[in-house]
Amino acid sequence: MGLALDGEDKQSAIAMAVAIVAEMANASTRKPVTTSEWNLLKSAVQWTVDTRRGHHGVDAVREWLGRYPDNATSDFDRVEHLVPTARELAFNLRDFGSDGAYGHFFNGRSTLDISHDEFVVLELERLKALPDLFNVIVMVVVNAVTQELYLSARDRPRFVLCDEAAQFMTRSDGQDLSRLAEAFGQGYRRARKYQGSFGIVLQSMNDLLLFGGTGQVILENAATRFLLQGSTYDKAVENKILDYSGFVLDLLKSVRNAKPNYSEVFIDSPLGLGIARLVVDPFSYWINTSAPNEVAAFEARLRAGRSPLEAICELAGINPAEVLGTPASTSIAGRIA
């Protein structure tokens, strides 16, 4: 990925690159980095950019750290007792170097190019089995999407949505997730400026507490909120995440999900607030449902020999011909009947 031409955006991109490398160096522990460790990594990343070694990726950062203080820019930056720290950081990055287990993701010219795509879905579920890699990849992906906001033409609106964002923020004692939270914060800060929209999906508004100070950034920059049926809104008011009271809070708590008949959503937007109700036809409902028992019913029909279309139509109680716009097939109609 290239860096933005604008000075402010370039420095922001470099700062995020430092955060990503810091996450790599502490991938197994997710511990905080000291001021000295951060400045060493920052100097290594800055040297990589200044010497046009960006396509060398983590290898270039490890080179600077391994040779410290040889490539330091001034005598003030040469601190003898930091030599072991720099070497330790270089060692901790070994899995992300070109010869490491994850090196093929982070060295060489980036092949992630979404600049010409109209619709992009990045599924990270399989990475959960690789905890050392998961947070790093999430940060890289969020950063790549954020960069796309300001590296592409501003006359093209963009919408970025991160589903189940709170799962990324689950931590144990002693772990520091501020670097990951900042990746989301950068997206929110820049979206409006560059004709973009950035959103996250949470199970509860209280999950914003997991984001630390970045949670407040998300709240302040979220111009529109879509709130579904929930039981934790009183708690969100206590935590000062929501500022609703009286009638508005009662209205929010009245939201119901009465599927398959309808579902409601509370919308708080610059244009006002209120409740909207979504009603869909049976076919659209069965196409989109993710309820376990309903997915199981669909899969059972596939195992019985139905095609996906036949299975959906049977569950929705309609004839496939109505969907396809073709004359009814006797065999299919008979099967569904």
C-alpha cells in the first residue's frame, strides 16, 4: 500500500504502521510497549519509509533494529543501553520476517488492492485459530480500508462496516488492546473528511467500554445509530454511553424483534429519531435468516436432495417458478406440494 501524499495523512499512516509492528512484536502476549520500545520501532519504520524500503516490509524494520545504532539519524538517538532492547524487538518480529511463519503476508509488495472493487467482504473467522496473527491482520485490514478512504477520489462515497467488532477487543489481564482500538478510531476520524462512512456492529452498546478512550471517539463520530431490541440500555445510560431518558429511553426499550413477521430498529440520526419496522416477504426472510434452527431446516432439505432454490421455496411456501418467472414445473411443484 502506498502512503498518502498529504503530510498529515502520511504521518498518520506511519503512526499506524508503528502500531501494527508493535502488535507484531507482542503478538503472543499483547502487552504494552514501553516508551523506548515505541521510539525504537518508530525510528525503524521511519527509516524504512525514508529509504524507500517499504516493499521489504518487516525485514527492513528488523534490519534497522538488528543494526542499531548504526542507522540512527543523530548522536542523541544512539543510546547504548537500548541496543539489547532493539535486538530483542528484532528477535520478537522473527515470525513476521520473510523467513518466519507469517512472513509471506508482510514482506514484498502488497497484493491487497481494493481500489477498483465495488463491494468487498473480508472474512477473518478462520484467523481466530491463530491468535498471534489475528489482531495483526485485523489492524492491517482496517488500516488498508481506512487508507483507501483518503487515497482514492473523494467524489466516490464509501461505506465501511466492521461486524462483531467487540470480539477483537476481548483481553486478559496485562494485555494492551489500545493499538487495535486506535485502528478503528482512525477510521472514524477520517471517514467524514473523505466522503466516507465508517461503522461497527456490536452486541451491546456497553461493548464500547472495551475500546477504552477510542470508544468515546467512536461515539462522538457516529452521526447515526441503529439500535435493536436489547436488555442493556439502562446500563448503557448508567455508563454514560447513551444520553437518553424519559420518553426517548422508553421508546428505545419498546423495540421488538417479532420474526418472521417483522423486526424493529430505533434510529437516531441527524434528521431525527424514532422507530422503523422492517417487514419482508417469506422468500427474502428465508434467504437471510441465520437462526440456528432455521439454518438446520435448510441444510436438512439439501441433504434430502433439494437444490438451494427448492429448499428455500419449500420453507417459504412458494413455487420456484414464481421466483424464476418461468412456467411451473410439474416435478418441482409436486415435490413442494
